Amino acid sequence: MTDLSIIIVSFNARVDLERCLGSLRAAPPAATHEILVIDNGSTDGSADAARAWPEARVIDAGANLGFARANNIGIRASAGANILLLNSDTVVARGAIDRLLAELEHDAAVAVVGPRLVDDAGRAELSFGRMMGPLNELRQKWISRSGAVDALTRQRQHPDWVSGACLLVRRSDAEAVGGLDERYFMYAEDVDFCAAIRARGRNILFTPDVEVVHLRGRSAASAPAATRAHYRRSQLAFYEKHHPRSATLLRLYVRMFP
């Protein structure tokens, strides 16, 4: 069996996708692996560009199905013992993926591993946290704005979730929870996915010993209104599933402050 399936969901991100694939070509994992690009109906030539990379297998989703559904297509079509969900706007350094795999091999109780995510200037992203909820969302925002992110992301820990921008999971654990919940188009699906895995008594690990560059926010910046709408829909779906009592208040808040 192949050690690893790398799944990259792409939507109108040709430049980022080619950069990501280029980093994987320049520094491929030593582990046996396959690369699947799930194209969400891009109109910028992304799929054709990816087909020029013999290392990658391109699957045309036919439309913009969202992050969770497209990743599930990739999971079902792949064969690796482990699965790496990788954003198209990431750049992977030599050895990073193999070190993430080593973390899984080191501890059988760990189902999911996430690296330290940094931007192209080396500034850290708060890419993990406590279970999403009213107080924890406020806490997450406060930490992000407090200047404590760099120090916090240098600590090895077992958070409730790690970011889906670069998330390594054992296939057995991913399949045991039925993949990602497709009610989320984008946003919150990684938190929900990790919650389902933790509910089975499995652990989530954040390691600062592996860094991956995440050039986040580019697609969001190009369509801020749509991005905010997607976030609100996912937030509501998450609260309805996990915090139904708070969902009513959240719906009221969204009506007042759309």
C-alpha cells in the first residue's frame, strides 16, 4: 500500500497550485506517495496546468463543490495509508511531510497531526485551538490580535483541532468518521472533522517542529463578501450541530450584523 495520499483542492488558484506542486516536485516526500488534485470547476486553466505535472492525478469535480465535499472525493479516490489534506496556497519544505508522518508512527494514539503554519515572511498563523464555541471563538480572536501567536505556536500540544490547510490523518481514522461533513462549504469543516475523531478517543497533535508556508487570504481578499457569507453559513451549521442552544442567538446576531 502507498504510504501517503496528498489531496489538494483547487478553485481558480492556478498560480498558487503550480507553486504548491512545484514545492512537492522540488522536495518530494521519501515515503511512497500519490498526489491528487481535485479541481472545483476552475475557469482559470488550473486543471489543465495541473495535468502538465506527471506526478499529479487530476479529478474534475465538475463544479465548485466546496472544500469538504471535494476533499471527500479525493479521499475516496486515493489509496494511501495516510492522507494529507493540503491547501493549494501552501509551500512545503524538504522533509516536512516525512517529519509529519514520523509523528504518526511515533504515537499510535495520534490520529491527526498539524504543522506550524507561517506566511512568506515567517510570521506564524494560529492554526489550532480549542473546540469552536462562543467563548472559544472570542478567545481565538483575542490571541490572534494579542501578539502571543509566535510564542504559542512554538509549543508542542494536543489541541482540539488543527487547520485543514495542512492536516495529516490516518486513513483508518478519516474513514471511521465518514470523512469531512459536507454541510460545510468552506470554514469549520476542519474543526468538525477533528471533533469527530476526538469523539472516538483519538488524539490531535500540533507540532512546532515542522513548518509549512501558508499564503493565506488571497482568494478571500478577492471576494470578501462571498467569503464572509460562506463563513457565516458554516458557523451557523457548526452551532446548529454542536451548540444548538447558542445557534438561535447566533442567527439573531447575523440578522442584526450581516
